[in-house]
Amino acid sequence: MDATIGKFFDSVSGIFSGAASGSADEFPLCDTDIISGCEKELAEAQKGQDEGHKKECIMRLSWALVHSKIPADIQRGIAMLEASVVSDTSPMKLREKLYLLAVGYYRSDDFSRSRDFIERCLEVEPEWRQAQTLKKIIEDRIVKDGVIGVGIAVTAVGVVAGIAVALLRKG
């Protein structure tokens, strides 16, 4: 019986070690130099009168931020995108912003919000393969996290049951 419980705990710990190694996501990453360059570009654009150029710079900076290695940068990118998505009337720009929001939330481990944004993106552009691929990645991650959650619950029940059995045998 102890060997069976040991194998069970080994299999559960295998799930957790797999989850930890799966945290490196499939997206390109931006370093701080790229982000700094985008910030400088935006600062220069804000001095000028060309609103189109400013919006392009904001978009590039937002892209760089949601692809950053630093969680605070990802949150900054999400905030910038959420602030600008409301005023966008161009379907092409809207789909890009919704996609980037989905990436940002995915990289922040908020998979349900990520799924919401990618579904909105696919409403704008249903045939966009990049968005369809991201939706699959998000859904796979949600399923994987659900399996891990079930594993945790089963482990907790197993530990409680094991302790109860041990106490009953001693008593």
C-alpha cells in the first residue's frame, strides 16, 4: 500500500514539474533595450503633431511590453492596450490590440481573460490563423491547469484518507 501511495505522489509531482517547465511560453521575448528604444521613439513622437505616428509608436511599445520578460512591463502593456482599444474604429488595429491583450493576459497567467480577448479578436477576424493558434494554446493551458487542479484535490483527499487510516490503525 505504501508503495502505491509513493507512486501516486511521484506521478503528481511529475505533473507539477511538467507545469513548471511549461511556464516558458511560446511567444518571442523583448529585452529592456528594445522597450527603451520604443519608449524613446514614443517620447519623440509625442513632441510632434502626427497622431498616426504617435499611435504607431504606442502600438510598438505595447507589443514590446506584453512580450517583456518582466511582469510589471507586461502589466504596463496591458494597461496601454486597454486604454487604446476603446477608441479604435479600424478593424485591423482592433484585432491587433485584442490579440496583444490576449497575449499579455496569457503571459500573466490570466487564461480566462486571455481567452475572452482572443474570442473577441476572432469575432473581428474569424479566419486569422495566428489568433486561432493562440486560442488553441490558451484552451490547452486551461485544460492542463484543470488537470493540475484535479490532481491537487485528489492529492489532498489521499493525504487526509491516509492520515485517517493511519490513525485508525494506531487507535
